Amino acid sequence: MAHDFQAGPRPPRQKVDVSALGLKCAQCQTPITELPFQPDPNRDVYCDNCNRARRQSFGPRDYSR
Ligand SMILES: [Zn+2]
């Protein structure tokens, strides 16, 4: 059966190689070589660390609504 259905860690999303764009994390200036989404030039991008920290600071209660 499909043993990975809603169980365990999420499967890794397809990453977009953005190393050619020379992007840097807007917060810590870490060079970003790949993103889980297409980069938007009008938006800041963040590294994994900062993304996680930002997401947590937004509030972990996404499900209570
Ligand atoms: Zn960062």
C-alpha cells in the first residue's frame, strides 16, 4: 500500500536552481543556490534557517482556524 501517505516527513519538493541569479538571504546574506519555489524578483528571499525562524514568528497556530 501507499505507506508514505500523510506519514513521516514530507517528500522533498522540487528545488529550483537559482545559483545563476546570485541571490542572497535578505536577512543574513547567506548565498542562496536553490529554492523550493520560483524566485520572485520583487520579493525578498531567505535561506532555510531564516525561513524557518520567520515562519515560527508568524505564529504556529495555522491549524486553529
Ligand atoms: Zn538567512
